[in-house]
Amino acid sequence: MTEMPPQLFDRRLLRQRRARQADSLHDFSFLVERVAEDMVDRIESITRDFDRVLVLGGGPRFVPALAASATTGKLGHIIQTDIARPVAASLPGASRACVDEENLPFADESFDLVLAPLNLHWSNDLPGTLIQINRALKPDGFLALALFGGQTLTELRRALMMAESALSDGVHNRVSPFAGTFDMAALLQRAGFALPVSDIDRLTVRYDSAFDLMRDLRGMGETSVLTDRPRRPASRALFMQAAALYAEQFSDPDGRIRASFEIVHAGGWAPHPDQPKPKRPGSATHSLAAALGTTEISAGEKAGG
């Protein structure tokens, strides 16, 4: 009997949250668009075309960002999915589907390219999901993914924990514990991908207040969906205290607060006999940007809404 992985995230709640934001996701897509720019650079550096493309998630602005780039001539038929049916229905283009990434319905060797922009951090079984993606790729097909890493929203997490500690006897995890800065290349290799590589894009987004940050997180559909979450809604006093602590400890001289986002990029190839033999897990020494001949994005700052 196969042991089920821990159900850390409530994916039914994730589906509901994304469905609720279906009409406004395009207004909160700046992180997805940043990821799209990075993936475009990587695709353009690969000297081949991709006839069948699967995009897992990304929302309504991702495929138009691809279409507006020089990758247009390299990409053939694109199918884009989302876990929430209303979001899937809103996606541009004729080929769209409501799909749970943990249970891919596609036949083996269906796609030349799979892109997964900012959705796999909600997976309860990331290794299993990667294995399914590998199976869906044709031999020598390519996967490029981006997910939030462990340093994402550290300021908000600390402010909420300090506020709750001051107001009550217990502390709850009210911000999802994104994956730590792990060896994503090694994880891809264990899932059967060849020549895996990874790198990290760290950026700081500035806001007028913690409430503006939380508004953006709701708009992105990125609020916590932890299975082990408090069932009683947080009080207004908790959020007011957290916002005050956030401003006190994580603001710049102009009074605006900082929010950290860590985006882990990774890529790998479905095995093919003509590929070089992969190295042992954990031995990757080159970044994804270097492997594909692109420039790695350094930490930067992007103004918040």
C-alpha cells in the first residue's frame, strides 16, 4: 500500500480562493509577469521549437506575455490550465482546462514543453507532481518551473507571530510555510529529469502598509490554505497590532514597508538517449541561467500597488 504524503495544504480551499479572485487576478499579476519574462529568456536561449506546450497555472496574463515575446515563433499549440474552473474559463486562447496539478489527466509523452509558473508551492506531493510532469513530456522535452521559496513573506510571518504572541497565549501559523531554499535540481533529478538546474530570484516589494500587502495577496489568490489553520477568523486587533509591528521593524526611512519574495526557478529535460549522462543527485554546480546562456536576475525592488 502506497503511503499518502502529508496533506499540508487544503487544495479544496485553494480552488475556492482562486475561483473567488477569477475576475481580478489580472490586476495582481506583477509577480507572474516577472516570472514570464524570466521563462521567455530561457526559452529563447534554447535552439529548438516546441510544438505542444502545457502551461500549469499562471493566470490570465501569463500566455499573453509569452505571445508578446520573441518566443511566439518557437511555440506551437498551447494548453493552459488552472485548478479553479472560473479561472480556467477566463484564460485567453481556445485551449484551456480545469486541472489539478497533483492529478494530471494527460497521456504520457504528450508535450514538448511544460511551464509551471508560481503554482507548485501549493503541492502536497511535489516529487509526485514532478514525476507526472516528466511522464507527460516527450523524450527530450523541457520543464521550466517557478515557485515561492522559504524566505517569501518572512516579514509578514514574523509580524503576525509577534502580534499574536502579545495578544494571546498561543501562536498560529497564519502564513503558509513555503518550501525552504532546498536543492531543487536534486529534487528534479530524483523525479527522473536529466540535466537539472536551478537558481533563485530574490526581490523586495514595497507597500504603504501591511494592509496593502495583504490586499495584494488576496488578489493573487495567495493567502494561506494550510490544512492545520485556525478555524476562527483572526480579530481586527490582531491585524492592527501586526501592521504596527510590521511598520516598526520592516519599514524604510520614507515609511513604506518591505515585503520579501523568493522565487525558485528550476528546469530539467525528460530523458533521451542522446543526452549527456546526468551527474549524481546534489552535484549540480551551475545555475539555470548559466546553463541556458541567459543572465541571472539579481535581487531588485519593485514598487507595490
